[in-house]
Amino acid sequence: MAYVATRGGERAIEQSQRLFRAEMGAITPERVAELRRALPYLIDRVMGEASLYDEDLAALALAQTGGELYEAILLLRAWRTTQPRLAVAAPVTQESLFTHRRISAAFKDIPGGQVLGPTLDYAHRILATEVLEGATSRPEPVEPADRPAPAQQPSVAAWQAANGLLSAPRADSTTGNDIPDVTREPLLFPAPRAHSLQSLARAETGGVLALGYAAQRGYGQAHPTVNELRLAEADLRVTHPRGTVFSAGRVKVSQAEVVSKKGSALGLGFAATLGWNEVKVIAAATLDLNAKGAPKGSATEEEFFLYHTEGVESSGFCIHFKLPHYVTFQSSLDAMRDARAGAAGAAPSKQAEPAE
């Protein structure tokens, strides 16, 4: 595919950018702070898809792009490439997560118990229109729990595997800089499991949802049950150059395990991402569950869903169609004109031939 670069209109291009930024208005520290405070789940989505955990930078990217998600994520990914890698954190286990929400649709009574945490799953979807009339919508205070849930919770999959119910994947002992990194290496197929999970972690939420839903509707090989869904904070433990292990802080993470009957045991699908994004990790885990043995070209084939849920690349390809394509389009018109001229010239010649 060929297109002509836009040239000769530098002033017009500059003015178009100024017009966009003028409509956004001034970007102030207060505006960025308000976005971060008011839209935490949107901030989480941007951080997850940009594969960079920094709430301030995510809020700044949203303010700078007027909330255009693909541009905001591209901004954050571009900034990420300019930063050095200082250290690799120690592996995070499920049992060590500081858990805010943890539920299972597979079992009513799971080890550690169900923890509803923050959710709108059971709320009435009623728009608070009184706010537009001058009222203030204030949340009801949270009542203290009689018995707070433990901060750390065991893994449901580990319990199932210990009881011979689950066909768990083999443990990967690769650590540190030896772990394949999809942000530094091309995605090739068959993809290393690290690349597959990393790609799903930063995949575009809407794309993952569409393909995960397709798999659930019958276009996949396995219908999932949510084994465990967890919203938590992960402690980042890194090693100081002098050898001391310390915590560099916590980051919000989401993880989902889904299972489906597979022979005499349960098959497992897994996904995790930065920030709290339940629907994404459930859909991504569904794709992970269905990937093995998926037919070529199907919605659950690994090559298909990993390529087509890469939001920056796919949105960039669609957006590039706005650039001038004068050469290719003109050649198509020329070919059409030639074909019509040929057809028009052939018709009279046939009519002029003597009848036998």
C-alpha cells in the first residue's frame, strides 16, 4: 500500500494542532490531579495498555489528548521507551498479594472466603441526574466489617491442583533479565508464554472483550467458569546493588483464572494486568484457555487474537488511512477508466462483424 506524505502545508498543519490544543484548554497540575482522582479506573486502563505504571503520567496523557485513549496510550508508551530499566522486581505470587477483592464463580466456599470488595456488580444502574440540577451525590459511608478479611488470600488453582482437579501448567523458573520481554523483542509465533501473557496484559480492552465474548458465545473450544477473580496490590521487591532486598512500593493489579473441563481434569486460562480492569482479565483468560489447539484463522487462535488486540498498532493502521493516498487511488481510477474504454471499444467492433 502506498500513500503520499503530506507536504507543503506546514502552517496549516501547525494551525490544526493549535486548534486541537486550544479546544483542550490549558493543562494545569490541578487539572491532571483532578483527572487522576476522579477517573481511577480509566487511569488504570491507560496504565495497563501502555505497560507503564504511573498514575500521574497516565492522567497527564489523558489531559493532553482530551481523553482520546489511543493517543494517550501511545504517548505513554513513547515516553516509556526513553526511560532506563533500573532493576527487575522479584516474582509476585498470588498468596503474597494485598487483596481488595477476590471472588469465585466456581465455588461458593473457597479457601479464605469470598471477598466482594469494591464493585458495582449488584448495584442499580440509575443515572444521578439530580447532580445536573445542583445537588451533590455523596456516597454512603462504608460500615466497618465485623471480621475483616485477611489481606493475603490463598490461590484457588493451587488448592485444586493439590486435590488432583486441575491440569496446571509447568512452572517456569526463568527470572530477571532472562524473561522474554515483548516490549523489547518482536512477537513471533508460536509465541513464548511470557510474550503471550504480556501481550494480553497490555492489549486493547475492547478488542480483548470482543474476541473473548466470541469464544464464550461458541466460537471457541471451551466455555469458561471464573475460578478466581482478584483485585489487589502487588508489593514490588527489588534488590539494591549492595544486596539488600527492599520494597519499592505497591502497584494495583488484576488477575483472573478461568477453568473448563478438559478430559479428566480442569484446563486453566490465566491473565493479569496493571491496574484494576476485571472485564479485560476475564476475557483475556478466556482467550488463553482457548488458545491451545485453536483452528487456524479462528478468533481464539493465538496469532489472531494477539495481533488484533494490539491497540496502538491496530489503531495506527486504521488512522493512517486518513493520510493522502492519491497515488494508489488515482491508479485505481485509471484502471477503471481503461476497463470501461476497452469495453466500450469492443462492443461496436462486435456489432460491425458480418453475420455468418
